[in-house]
Amino acid sequence: MKFISLNILKEKRFTRNHFIIILLIFANIVLITRLFFLQIIKGDYYLEASEKKIMQKISVEAPRGGIYDRYGTVLADNRPAYVVQIVKTTELNKESYRKDFTKRLIEVIKILNRNNEKIFNSFKIDLNPTKFDFGISDKNLSKRVEKQWKKDRLIDEKATASEAYEILKNRFYISNNIDKNLEYQLVSIEDKIFYEYFQLYQPVTISIDVSQKTVAQLEENKSKFPFINIDIIPIRVYKDALANAHIIGRIGKISQEQYESLKDKGYSNDSIIGIEGIEKTFEQYLKGKDGVQYIEVEKNGIVNNSLKSIYPVKGSNVYLTIDEELQKATYNSLENVIKNIRSGKYGETFSKATSGAAVVLDIKSGDVLALASYPSYDSNLFIKGIKKDDWDSLINNKDRPMFNRAIAGAYPPGSTFKILSAIAGLQEGVIKPDEKILDTGRYMYYASSGFTPACWLWNRYRQTHGWVNVSDALKVSCNVFFYETGRRLGINRIEKYARLFGLGEKTNVQLDNESSGIIANDQNKRKIFNQPWYPGDTVLAAIGQSINSFTPIQMASFIATVANGGTRYQVNLVKEIINSEGKTVYKANKKIVSRIKMSASTKNAVFEGLKSVTSEEGGTARAAFLGVPFIVAGKTGTSQYNLSSNAHGWFVGFAPYDNPQIAFAIVIENGGHGSYAAYVARDIIDTYFGLKQTNNKLVE
């Protein structure tokens, strides 16, 4: 071959084809040599390495979208936090390794407990007393889930919770001589690892938002705890949580019942999900799209490397109609005014005043500018998994801080309902704007039957309002005038106008658990009390008593409709939603629900009365608005709700009187007088219109 090649060169017959042949022969020699080196000389080394390292695919939960106010102020977002995870390797499937694993896990739990870290608990057995708890209200579904739970764990279907607990404890090699709390934490964690997570190498989070001290201690013992993985993930954080909790809501670990219905939509049994408020209502937008991560894991479980092949996509950002500054001012005012009422700063002392709510609407669109319920709770408590003591203090608090009074609290409207009776009476022609009715202290139309309801002025001071027209009656809140108006109207026409204004039905604001309230009529009285409707019920209903009960958000919508001349807008809390690419995926458009025709004479008479309440001598809320540079329209209401002297204080209104922009409804439970609730409205006006506080203002 060599001889032939030389002859070719000598004869100068070397062509390009000859060059390619030689090049291919050389490349094959290099390739064969390399394969010989890898497979023969270093074969044992690479075989051992390939057996030690495994590439696994795991899911990565996407960060939730942010929640903002109408101007882009952050209300809820994410921050990075350390989490402690256990990586379920093939080693954990070996029975011979279980006892050693439990011993090492005890040391991990002790580190977490010493550093006061919160350990997640999703175990379905409670202790003291020992019982199953699957968090499912449907009894049939709960029984099916319990049956499957036992089947997954190879536990007899008839086993009690105590028996199941002992079986698992023995199966995990947990001795009887350790602390009971530690024992329960062990059973909870190991049950989660071995029976809730079926995918190998999917990290199981056992503690979230741990301190750097904890991270350092676990990392120092990495060789002892090869199954532990420390990761950094985004977790929720809420700004001004007390003021915003009843709007934003909270998140939490998915319940078994939720998982059963959502497992086909990308949710795992460890997913974080919206539990209340906007977090719940707009979960589909806020959740985002989970990613996929490839990790290189050694045989003993140690993660050597990780590559995020598909990054998670953050959820969409939700922009609310809320004005954060106004929201905080409204909540703080509720707190301050309630304290002042309890201390007697406004005159009378009402020691039972402990709670209340307020709603502020844009009258030209129905947008919610503020929605506050007091007392409230800190949504951040739920981020790590709320502690039992904190949970007990919330649910056992007699003032119910987790109850959203603004949308779910239904209260008798008291004299604020006289606005509706006035409109109905004027529109139906049963009263005239200039007609005067004599207040003699008691309403005597039904005197022959012994029913003589009184005016509040008579009950308190044994005085009367004398002859009053509709505007005067609104100003001084004369019961007798509206008793007569209600009698002339009849309950059917009163109900007709109440429903036109949206009272007695949900506003359909984008929050869950809204109450529809109760409207006074024959059907509802029979349903609630199993009693017929009497003529006396009608006159009481006309002044906001009887069985009338409405929510603050209904009353805010009602007074906003009055303020704009009769156009009822859909109450709206969400301005727009923008996804991670900056694309608007939802944008609110104002929607008209109904129109109520109010004649000019009706509007003028009612507006005149509402103006005099806040601006004229004798007006029931005049003191609260001294110093305001424009006129405010409003109506006080004091509603008794049982046979005692306890009464809620209401104030509804709008501002400015001659160019209405905002409407508001405030209720103070056991607040005594509606004139006291008006001080919350004053703070709302001062904040929204940028007014300075005056020396005449009583609220500190």
C-alpha cells in the first residue's frame, strides 16, 4: 500500500479522492482508539458513575401573579424564601434504610423546632382526640376519600384513626420513648413522603421561609442528611394586611376536597391555592404555568446539578379598582371611631361597639374605591401554615375578625331606608314634595288595635317634630312622617322600589360569601317566623325596621344610584388583568344593571333633605362635617335589632352634594347612633379630596 502510494506521488497522480480516503482512514483510527479508551481502559469507572447518577424530571410551581391597586401600588406580591425539602430517592424505598432514615429525620426536625421553624402538616389524623380529618364537608365524599387513604397505605378498611396511627408509627420505626409532639411530626412527614408523593426525586417541602441559621445548620450536616434539599422559592407577602385582608384574601395549601376536583387541571396535592378573596376568585389568572426542572441525583439522593429546561411562567397581575390610600384611611378610621364610641368621646358611651364596615364607590362607574371590615386579620399568618394557637385565637374571637362585614354582614338599615321610602312615595304620588304631615309623637292610625309606634324624638325627649314635609322629615329623621308614607304605599310598592335599587339581592362583587340580605315582605316573614304579615309590619318596614337587613355594599350601591340620578351600575372590584407578557387578558367595562326613573321634583326634594342632614342646624350628622369646604349629602340611621337597647349606627351619603363623585355606606355594630358613624365618612372625604383636618373634627 505504501509502495503504491509513493508511486502515485512520484507519478503526480494524487487526486482529491485519494485525500478524502486517507482522511477517513485517519478519522476511523482516532474514533476506534477513543472508544477503546472509554470502554476498555476506563469502562469500569464510567459504569460506576452512570449507576450513581440519575437524571430526573420534576415540576416547578410558578410564582403567583401580583395584586395591585388602581394606581399600581403593590398589595400582594412574592419574595424569595428558603424552603427545606426532602428528596424521595430509591434509597427510601428500601426497608433496610427506613430505620436509619427515621433517626436522621428526627435530628432534622429537632433543628427546625429549636429554630422555631413552622413544619407543614397535612396529615389526615388529628390527636386529642384521635380522629380522621380530611377537611371535606361532604360526608359521602369524605368516606370515599378515607377508604382510598387506607387502601393506599395497606390499612384495613375498618381500622379506626387510632389503629391507623399506630400502624404507621410502627411502619416508620418510631419508638415510643420520644416526645409525643416529635412523634406526631415524624408520622406526618413520613406519611407525606411515602404515601402522598409517588414520583421519585420530586422534592417534598416540609418547612417554608426558614432562617439562614437553619439553612447553615442543615448544610453543615449535608453528609448526614443527604435527603435534604434547600431551595429558594417565591412566597406570598401581603402589604397592609389588616386593611386589605377582606379584599385580597389569603392563600393556603390545597385541601383534599379541592385537590379531588382540580387534580386534572395541573394541581398537585401540595399546591398552593387561593382560599379567600381575590386570591380565590381570580385563582385561574393568578396561578401561572408550572415549569419543568431536570436534576442530576446520585444514588444516595444527593442532588449534584439542576437545569431548568422549561421555566415556570408567572401568573397574571390583577389590578383592582381600590385606592390603597383611601382603603387604609377607611380601615384606620373604623378602628379610631369605634374606640371613640367605646370611650364616650362623642357623647354617649357604647361599650359594646367593637366592629364595623365601610364601602366607598365611584358613583359614575360602580367601581369599589374602598371596602373595609373591622376587626381584621393578618393574611401573612397563613403563608407558612398558620400555627394552631393563632388559628384558635382567630376562630374563637367573639368579634369574628375573619368575617367580612362589608359584604356578608346583613343589618337592619334603620332610618337610612327612609331615603327609599321618600323616593317611592314621591314617585308613586302618595306624598307631595311640599305636603306636610303632623308628628304628634306617636303614630295613631292603628290606635284602635293598640299599635301606636313612636318617633325617636318622643321616646328620647318626649318632644315632637310638628308639621314636616319630606325634606324636613329626612333632615330630622321623623319616624311618624314615614310611618304614614309607608302605610299609603303598602309593602308591595316598598318592596318594588327596594329591588329596583338592588336591595335584598347580591351585588355580585367579585368576592365570595356575599350575603343577599333580607327584604321585608309577607313571604320572608312567613319563612323566617312562620307568621303572617300585618299592616303594622309595613309602617315599620318603611323606616328600615321589620325584617329588612342589608349589607354595607348593598347600601353603598343604593346611595350611589340615588346620587347619580337613578343609574345602578354593576359593583366592580377589578380594573384589569395583565399577563406575564404584558398583554391585557381582562378589562372591566362599566355595566348598567338598571335605571330608576326619578322626576326632577323627587330628586330635588330628596337631595334637599340629604343636604340638610349634614349642613343645617338640627341635621343629625352636622357635627361630623363642620369645616368641610363643600356640602356633603347623607342620612343617619340607628337600627335596633332585638328587644334590648342595642342598636347599630349607620351613615350613608355622597360628596360633593352639587357634583357627586363618591358614595359611601358605613355601619358600626352596637354603635348607638348613626351620627357617630358619620365621622368615618368625614375621614373618607378628607382623604379622597385631600382636605386638611380641622380643629372641629373629633376623631384623632
